[in-house]
Amino acid sequence: MLTLDFEQPIVNIEKKIEELRKMSEESGIDLSKEIETFEEQSREYKKELYENLKPAQKLQIARHPNRPNFMDYIGLMTTDFIEMHGDRCGTDDRAIIGGPARIDDRPVMIIGTMKGKTTKENLEYNFGMPQPQGYRKALRLFEHANRFDLPIITLIDTQGAYPGIKAEETGQGGAIAENLKEMAKLGVPVIAIITGEGCSGGALGLAVSNRVYVLEHAYYTVISPEGCASILWRDASLASTAADALKITGNDLLKLGIIDGVIKEPMGGAHYDYEFMANEMKTTILAALDEMKDMTPQQLKDDRYDKFRRMGVFNQ
């Protein structure tokens, strides 16, 4: 598995543990106490490291190539998933996938951005960057869910909507704006979870919801740190400074009232334990659905409207 630069001390300790185990087996010398000491040291270092990550370090975990993607979560959290294709205008953007499914026998509409883990997969899914037809497909599924009274779950992991010329020519901004407008009017519960990257309007086009959650090492921001640094200082290498200033991590977003909760990840990040991560997300989703089960369509709309109107309001 890919090791991130700040994780190298952990790797060094684990290598030392393996060396001691091998030495003990080959020589017959009991080194169990020494091994136990190093294992305890490794556990303590990991705990301290991952509980005090800087935003730029969380950024690396959020972008880890082995991080679970949308279809991984579909397989672990849902049953009876049926993928629905196309925007009814002749195109099918693979960067957004969705369809009806069941979570613990509860029917839902689940929609998300999709990233690949290999170059071939990333080309198929356009590196998780949707085009206008992807947002139109998502809107079609939102409307379908609204018609049949299905709660909507969106799983978001995107560095933003695709910025290519063709996407702009075919109405990228308009497609996202249409989603923002129509999602605000949905009469069913809507839950959005940022599972990795949640950048710009490309993420918000799937996140106008009653509840927004962010995974512990995911991030949610109006612009990527690299983009922010390029605009402010004309230097993308200052992305770490921008990440600190943007307040992109779960705890900062929770304090600012942008999100409703942070979902705990396994030690080291979601890529270390897919099943644990899926179970944590599933528990959060079911609890949120229980909270909203008695709300009328108008109450759900008002709740969503009030949530977004409160953002950016400060008392002096």
C-alpha cells in the first residue's frame, strides 16, 4: 500500500518489528519483550499522529488512491442496488453513478461521484470529475426519488466538476445551478456525505441536503488548496498554507456550522478498513433518517433552506 511521507516513521518502526520477529525465529532467541515494546511504541505514535494531523496531511489521506470509492460503499452498505443510466438526452456520464437500493431494508435513492483506482478506471470515470450530463443524470434521479418518496443519499468524492472546454460549451455552470435550485425544493430527506474530496460547485451540485457529513480525513471546500494558492499567491506550492486558511477539515467545518457531523475513520484512514468505514457511514445514515422520518415535505424543505441560510452569518 502507498505510504504517505508523514507516515514514514511508522513504517520504520514496523520494519524494525518484522526484523526482530525474523531474528527471533531464525536464532531461537526470545525477543517477545522487545517486539512488544516496539509494537506499543507504534500504537502510541499512530494514535498521536492521526489525532493531530494538519489539514495538508488530511488532504493526502483524502486523495489516497486506495481510498474506498462509491461502488465499494454500495457493495458494503446496500442491497438490491440497480444502476440507472443516462440523462435522457443521449449521454451517460460515468463520473456520477446512482440508482435505487436498500440500506437495512429501507428503500433509498443513492447517488455518488465515482473515482477509479487504476489509470484505466480513472479514464472511464473521468477522475471523478462530472460533466453537465452527469449533473442532469443526478437531477433525473433526484426527481424520481421525490416522486416515489425515496430518501436520497449522496456520496461525494470529487476535486470538482470537469473544467474542460466541452463541458463549458454544453452548460456546466447551468447544470450545477439547476441542481442547486431543484435540490432545495425536494420533499424527501436528503443526506450528503463527503467521503474524500468535496471541492467547489462540483461537490455542492450533489450536496444541497438536510444533513451533510464529512469523513474524519475528508475535506469540503469552495476551492482546492492548490487552486486557492494559485489565485492568491500565484504559487500552487503554497497549497499547505491555503489548506490551513480555508478551514477545510471536518472539525473546523463543524464549528462553522457548515456540516452536521464528522464520521470517524479507522486508524490511518478509510483505506485501511473498508468494512469499518462502511458500517460507520451506514449507522450515521440510518440515525439521520430516523431523525427526519416524521418530517413533512414542507418541513424538510424549510429545514434545508434554513440550514443553508445560516451559513456565513456572523454575530459581532
